[in-house]
Amino acid sequence: MTMDKRTEVSVEAMLEDLRILVEVESPSRDLEALNASAKTVAAFIEDRLGGKAALVTGEAGPHVHWSGGGEPRVLVLGHHDTVFPLGTLERRPFRVADGHATGPGVFDMLGGLVQAVHGLAALDDRSGVEILVTCDEEVGSASSRTLIEERARACGAVLVFEGAADGGGLKTGRKGCGTFQVSITGRASHAGLEPAAGVNALIESARQVLDIAALSRPDIGTTVTPTVASAGTLDNVVPAQATVIVDVRVESAAEKERIESAFAALVPYLDEAEIVVTGAVGRPPMPETAAAGLFEMARRLLPGIEGKAVGGGSDGNFTAALGVPTLDGLGAVGGGAHADHEYLVVGSMAERANLVTGLATAIRDARER
């Protein structure tokens, strides 16, 4: 099967739907905003695909679930939360100019959601297709992970509509990722009168940071990067508290275990200092083997499309870790995720929507043989 017979989709209609979604701001953890966003997403899906899109209540806000009926065959996975605070839209409104659509969330990942729904709308028969749009992907998916895994197992194949890789490629592998917080407790004292009476949490944190950074193994894809540190209260007080936050990325389950064990084994250098570590590699690695079969389907539909392994994580990490075939990066072609210059390439929207149509058809056909 190829995309020689492309289904006509309206780019103008996709841009109008994208504008509607972007103009309902949806920062993670803002329950009121996420409720409004979920209702808007549900109405959009119902308008384009028919049926009923259910709001699934979670601790982080509402997720949106839609089914085309029949035996589940393929899960279209996305999220409607964004990283931008309320008020961003006023400063950076939705615009289309010079072949780009801009505005908060156009690339990550509202554009992908619009393309997916329009691609599925081109199917005469939508049975076997499910859509799950979660509200907490940008903050770790703690409240949606169980639902994601449940629907992935039921469907048996997952298409993730995060933004495309550089150059429009699909994402065939992702590193596992997580955040650790190292909290250090010392003892305060007067820095001039009796500095030796204190236990300096800042000095302890400095030594710990060096050990933590040394856990990196970039030669095998493991990065351990201290990103935020804080300590002290006043310039004449030996600091009693310090905190270090660390970003971790790994390519294998073995490295996940090594890093988590290393953090658990941290011990203080200074007498009477105490260390408490929280966090984990919450998103397991997405191995390229999980995407292999679906990627070949995509290449048959769109010859020349590339597959790339990337460092960032998504909900596809969870589904791939279950052994469910998962292909990521099917969303918007563009760039600038999480940044003010975020953009979507308008000229790629129709082709990506057609790819959705072809993949959903190919997956159902393959599983019905």
C-alpha cells in the first residue's frame, strides 16, 4: 500500500480547528483550564468523527477518550496539556504567516492532534480505532499512565502524535527519562563567630554534584545532568539546607537500574549531614524494536521518510515498554517545542493527515489477516 491515492483533506479546516484548540489555553496542573480544554477537544473529535468522546476524570484533570467501535486495533495517543502559563496567548496569539502556524502548543502537540483527527475522518470505516488525549503528559503522566497502558494493551498498536523529529522524521526510539531531587540537611551556625559549629549543606551539595555528574555514560547514551541547585538563607549563615535537581536520560533498562541504584546509595561526606533522595527514571526507554514493524508500514506509505531515536520522552515510552508496537513523532512538522518560537509547517499538514489514514488502514488490515 502507498499514498499514491491520497485523500483530500482541507488544510483550511485543519488550521481553523487548530486555532480553536490553541485559543483555549491548557497549562498542566491548572484544573480549570484543563477542564475547558478537554471539553473543547472532545467537541472537536465528535464534530469530525461522530460518536461520543468521553471525559475521563483523573487527579490531574480530564482525559479525553473516543472509540470508533468494534474490536480495538489501534490507539491514537496524544495530550492536550501544554507547558505555557495562562496569558501566553495574549502575548503570542495564534497566527498563520509565511507558511508557518505559530502560537502556544501548535507543535507540541495540538497540531498533531488536529492532523490525526482529520486523517481518521477520511476513513469510511473507523471501527477498531481509539483516541486517547491525556491532560498530564508534560508533567510525567502520573494520573494517566494506567489508562494509557490499559488502552495500549487492548488495542495492540499505538500511534503517538508528538511533534516530528528534525526534518519531519518519525521517532522510532526514545530515551528513558526521569528527575531526581537530592535534599541535603546540615546545621546552621554563624559564619563569622562559629563557622565550625555548623554543617555546611552547600559544601556537601557541591561534593555530591560532582559524584552525580560522574554517573553519566554518554558513550552508551546515559546523561546525568544537575540542572537546578539551591542553598542557604543569608550571607552570614552556614547553610543548613541544600537541594539539587538532576535530569537523567538512559537508553536501556540496565542503565535505568544502575542510575537508580547509584542515587539510592549516595552517602554524605560531612559528619552529621543527611541526604534524602526522591525520584526515579519514570519513563522507561522506548527501544527501536518497538517501532520497527509500524515504521516499515509508514515507509511503504511514504517512501523516504526517516526514523530517528531521540532523547526526549513521551507517553510512547510507557506503551513500548509493555511490548506494544509503538510509533512516535507522527504529529506536526515544525520545531521550537516549549519555546516562544514554536511553529508548525503548514505545507506538511495534508501529507501527515494522509499518513494517519494509511497507517490506521494498514494496521487494521494486517491484524485482520
